[in-house]
Amino acid sequence: MRKIAGGLAAAALFGAVAAVVKDQGGGPDSADYVVRATLGNLSAPWLLLPFLAGSACRGLRGGAVTGLGTTLVALVGFYTATGLIIGLDGRNGLSAAPLWMLANQVHFQAGLLTGPLLGALGAAWQRGSRHRGRGTTAQGQGRVWWLAALLLAGEPLVLLALGYASPLSEAWRHELPPLLGLPLMWGLTLDRPAGTLIVYATELAAGLTLLAVLVDRARRAGPRLA
């Protein structure tokens, strides 16, 4: 129970820190605003979070529940901190937090899908590592780095694909349910502000660099880690 409480507290702290990073001080045209808003909108950390939480569980069901709880608590922490930083509709502080959550309920809906899925994947990864024995613990831990690298490198590429596909779907994307239509609005194009492009270029470079390091380590290790 103490371990679960600690994990949920860490998730709430993660969400609050993400909100502080995204604190959109300054005007929307300022470089600081653009960079911080883009950093706060990165998806990779939010996808890695339930995976790590689920990896602490023995069963898939426990991993799914833990991943879901972790994601929702992190979102509550994020929008609670956002309410403390930025008022909404004339409300400030904690009274603004529910308004922020209601206005961004689509992110909670997305969390209902990504949280259990990645939590279960984390539990499956951990269970597989246990079944293979202690000799492969390092290999199992290394998979977290593989996932992090794929998320970092993959997010900018997926957003670019969505960005250039969005004009083709402009006529019908607003007819989709918000949960399905929102990703089409997240697309990244090369005419975005320089701060946004720098953040995503840095994320892509970090992901590719980490992938290169992992591939090199796997090659040097040979078939033992295959």
C-alpha cells in the first residue's frame, strides 16, 4: 500500500512539474512562451509514465489498473497546478482546477486508453524478465531505454505525418469524436515557430542518439542479449 501511495504521489508531482514547465508566462509570440508550451505538450513522458508504473506490478490486470491510476492522478496534478498558475473564467487557484479539467476532458479520455495499455505492457515486460531469471535483468531494464528512445524519436515523426495529413482531412476531422479528431490537430509542420521546431528537433535528435547507443551496445553484446 505504501508503495502504491508513493507511486501516485510521484505521478501527481510529475503532473505538477509539467504544469510549472508549461507555465505560459509572457505573450503568445514570445520565444519563452512557445518553448515552454511545446515542452509541456510533449507526449513521450506521459506515455513512459504508466509503463514504468505498470512494470512494478506482477499481473497484467494490476499493471493496467496501476497505469490508469497513475495517468489520471498525473493529469489531476497537472491541471490542479495549472489552476494555481493560471485562472480560468474569472476563477483562480484551486477553484479554477475543475474548470481546466472539464475544458481538457479529452486528455482524460485519452488517458483511459493509454494508461491501461502501457501499464499492462509494463507489467508484461517485468513478468517476462522474471521468468527469464536474474541473468537477463540488465536486458529487461534496457528495454525501458529502448521504449524511451522510440517514444522520443517517434513523436516528432508522427506529428509531422499528422501535420501534413491534416489538410487532407480538414473537411471531415471536425465531424469525428473529440478523442479521434484531436490528434489531427496536433500535427507539426515546418512553418511553426522556431521555438517549437527546436524542441521537437532536439527530441528527435535525443531519441535517435539513444537508439544508436542501444543498437551499438546490442551489437557489441552479441547473441547473448538477442
